[in-house]
Amino acid sequence: MIDEPLLSAKELASRLGRSRSYVVWMKRRGFRMVAQRTTLTAAIAWLAKNPEPCKRNQSPTVTRRLL
């Protein structure tokens, strides 16, 4: 088994060549970071299934309660 470093959101964004807000969008769309850490392999696998986490016309995973 290959040991991969666990990355924070800031480190993951840097490795992906994206901004930190891109990782926030990934999390909003369902990407899980256990204890706020993940591996690069897990992120790349998730992005292969969810290629556009920042696309605005997708339905959000969390709905807001209307007053």
C-alpha cells in the first residue's frame, strides 16, 4: 500500500492548481473530507465522476429552508 499524505483544503487546492473556493464547491457538491483532510487520489477520483463542481445550474446538495 502506498502511503499518501493527507491534505487540507488549501493544500489540495494547490495540488489541483485551483483556488480554495473550488474545493469548497467540491464539498458543497458532496466531496467528503474526513477530519478536514483527504488524499489527492480521492479528490481526482471524485472529480472524474463530478467534472464540474462549480457549475451553477446544478442542484445543490443542501437545500435552504425558505421563510
